[in-house]
Amino acid sequence: MGGLSTDTEASQGEPTQNAVLWALESGYRHIDTAARYGNEKDIGIGVIQSGIPRDQIFITTKIWDAGYESTLMTAETSLSKLQTSYIDLLLIHSPNPGPQKRIETYRALQELVKRGTVRSIGVSNYNVKHLKELMDANPEIMPVINQLEVHPWNNRKEIISYCTEHKIIVEAFSPLTRGKKFKDPVLVKITEKYNKSPAHVLIRWCLQNNFVVLPKSIKQTHINDNTNVYDFVIDEEDMNILNNLNENFVAAGWDPSNAD
């Protein structure tokens, strides 16, 4: 399906550790965090407490402190907090620091792959202009992921088209709109048709659009329930309806894809 996002809703300490344990018990194998979330230590504890071998769990974290040397140091700190010898996927968290810092940061990500402490690299919240800038720099290692807010009310068609063209996987955060669109009449009608919850329909919409989906929750019932999306398929007519709801709605409260 994708993975569990541990954005700041889960905060730190026991709530994060429990969310990781519940997710892994439910069959999740991808945990998404970031240095800025302040919970990498708790992610590491949850992964170890699960008893599941590290090589069966995919961990993503993100770099906020931009720049070459800063990125190398931040990555080492993340490795220490996560109590792991490698990070499966390391992303630039935001394009906000500007062109020079973006390029320096990505150069550091490539160095970390060469060192073997990071397996794959990518970006987050990058718009087409940021992706073109990166491509123009002729990276030795291509970004595998662009993680950004995606749901029917912010469908990012231009960015997704560019990513598809360049074989960059789209990873959707806030796919459930943080619940802010659950009462949308169009969505409600579709949920009634399939006898599914708004969360089920929105996760399924992401899957049928070939996105990696990152629902976020610290409630065990929601973590478990979010996996129940494989017993139905949204038909073409309803997919088209959902695909055309765009209103550039930002559920996360920030949209750094507009950064210079």
C-alpha cells in the first residue's frame, strides 16, 4: 500500500512508538519520518521493539538542514537516532532553502549513497521547476521519489506528469486531507456506493493512480482499518469524477512547492 506517516500529529515518545508497533503488527513495512518531526529516536525504538528484522522494514527520513556538510552531519544524527546502519530512503524535505542549497544538499545525498549509509534518495515538495533544476545539474543518481501532498482536491497534475515522464515515483502525503474533506458531497456519494469509508476511498484513489500512499494516524483502529482497501476497485467513471475535483486545496497548512 505504502506506509505509515509519523508527522507531528504523533509527536514524540510513547504515541510514536505505539503507532510504529501497531503499524508493523498490521502488516505495514514502510515507516516515514523526518529529522524535523523530532521522533526518529522513537521510530528506532518502535522498530526494534517490533522484533521484525531490519531488512524487512523500509525507513524513510528527510533532511531539513540544507547544505552539503550539514546534510552529511544530519544524516549521521538520523542514523544514530534510528539505531540503524542504513536509511532506505533519504529525501530533501523542502525546496525552501533556494537553488544553491538544493543542489548542495542533493550532492550530499549522492555521497551518502556512495558511502552505503543510504540506499535510495529523492525529494519532497518539489515542483516542476525544482525538478528541472535538479535534472539540469546532471545528477549521477536520479531521484526515485517526489513526496508531496496529493489527493483529489490537490491532484498536482503538472508535477505528476513530469514525474511520470522522468520515472520518478509520486508519494502522497496527507492523502486523507487530514479529514478536512470527508464530508464533501461528491466523496460521500462515492463512499455510499462502495460501502466504504472516506479514508478507504481516498487511499484506493491513490493506489489506482499508482501513487505510494502515506496515511497518517496514531490510533490503532485507524492504522488497522487503513489496510482494508484491497477488496474493492473504484470504477472508471468514479475515478474520473475524483480526478476532476481539484481546487488546489492544501490540507497540510503549507505548500513549499511554490518556493523560488
